Amino acid sequence: MRPASLLRLSLALAGLLLLAACGGKQGPAQLAPDVLFERGMNAYRAGSYGRAVDLLDRFLQGNLGDPRTAEARMALARSRMERRDYLLAAGDFTRLLNESPPDSLQLPARFGICQAYQRLSPKPPLDQEYTQAAVTYCESVASYYPGTSQANQATQWVGELRSRLAQKSYETGMFYFKRGAYDAGVIYFNQAVEQYPDTPVAPAALLRIAESYDRIGYKEEAAEARARLLRDYPQSTEALTQQRAAGSGTTG
């Protein structure tokens, strides 16, 4: 056989082998909807969350209106939660609600949004946009589904999140207080007291208000802040300290 003929034969055989290899293992984009759904759900149940996200996302993109959409989107959202893709998970849970899921999925979807934003909530020094969103969504779970375990968990998170927001206001107030910008500091201390009066930060913020007014020279306002501290938070460390100071004649 001539060399040229041998080369053509080799190339043809290589092409056939390549086609056979491609046809033997289809990628997700080539799979039929039923196969995408089945494999995606199996991956989710097996804890293969990365593969579940890939398969279920492709299924949902190409099969709008499929009766399995709600189940697939819930599994997709939960897979994203397991992968700590909380913002994407929140988006999937929200879309699930907008698609009017069965009654059995509405509570899990609302709780999923609450949980996703609770996980996104950063420490107090950082921007608290996600914390605000978490409070809103978690309060809705507690309001819509009172008495459920999800509502109880959401209520607990709301308390923690509100304390975080109060701490953010307090720390911002302290930033100005330490620099002698007492008027600016009072604004943030008042924010902690007025918006989050049920948090542990509130009595500390009231004491800082009193101390700020002391340094500005507003004696009446300082006395009013201390009186409110003693009246509203009598068992707080700050109030007890003020009572001891008053007894020794050192207050104000």
C-alpha cells in the first residue's frame, strides 16, 4: 500500500474512533430532559452538589413549564446552599416562590431565602445590607408560619441579626466618639437605642449618649439619658455602674 493511501486510511480510522468516543458519553447539554432531571436529582440525593447544580440548571434552562420545575429548582437551590453559593441560592428560592410552587414547597422556599441571607450577613464592621435583608425575610417566615420549627429558628436568627445591626450602629458611634465628634456619635448611639431597644447594645449606647452630652456640656440631656438608662435597663451592667457611681457621688 502506498504511503499516501496508508495516511488517508489512518486519518479515517482516527476520525471514526473520535466519533465513537464522542457518541459514547454525552455531555449535559446533549442529554434529554428526562435524563437531565433524573441524573440531577440523583446527584443531589447522593451529595454530589456540584454535578447536581450543573445538571439541574441545564434542565431548568431548557424546560420551562415542565411539571418537575419546582422540585428541580428546590434541589438546585439547596445544592447551592451546600456549596455556600448563598446569593445564587437566594435567587433560586425567590424564583421558586415567584413560580407559585406547591403548598408543600412554599415554607421551605421562604425559609431558604431567610437562611441564605442569614449566612450572607457579615460581621458588624462591614456593610450590613445582607443583614437587613435577612431580618426582613426571616421575620416573614415567623409571621407566615408561626409555631413551626422554621419559624422558631427564624425568630432566633432575627434576634441575633438585630443585635448585629445594633452593634454596627454602636461601633460607628464609637468611631466618632473617640475622635471627639460627639454630635455625630450621638446620632448613631440614638439609632442603636431607638431602632434596637431590645438588644444588649442599647444600654451601652445610652451610657455613651450621656457621656457624649457630658463632654459637650449639655447637662440636662446627659441627666435625661442616664435617667432613661436606669428606668429602662435597671439590671444592665451600665445601669448598675451608674447606680454605684451615684452612691459614691461621682456620676456626671
